[in-house]
Amino acid sequence: MTTQYGDRPTGQQRQSAPQGTATGNVLSIIAMVLGVISLLFFPIVFGVIGLILAIIAKTVRHERLAVPALVVSAVGLIGGLLLGALLA
């Protein structure tokens, strides 16, 4: 901020938007989507990738939706395997 007297600073700090709000839960959301997809298609591939992403989101990035992503991915993996075994 400047004053009416030129480019002299006023001493006030500018407030900026919080960083990372738009990308806060990306890994968790991807893990949930992969967990749902793994119910019907290739549960070993999509379920395992979803679990890995959910674990990374929980331990490294500390995302808010990491625990539900873990649950959805695990249920998708196990449910997809059971559904595949019943229909095969």
C-alpha cells in the first residue's frame, strides 16, 4: 500500500488468500473415485492405487478427507474382489 505522497509504504501488510485451498484434498478425492471404480473394474489395480494414494494423503499431505478415502478404497478393493469371485 502506498500513501497519497508517493510510493512510501504505510506500514500495513496486505492480506492474501490462504494458499492451497483449491487443491487441499486432491489425492483423497482421486482415491475415493478409484475406490468406487474398483468395485466394478479391475479391483486389484484401482483399489490398490486408491489405497496408496489415500495413505500418501494421510501421512504426507495430512488431508482432511484421507480417512474416508482409505475406507472407500479398502471397501472398493475387498468388495470388488468378492464381487468378482461371486460372478466368476
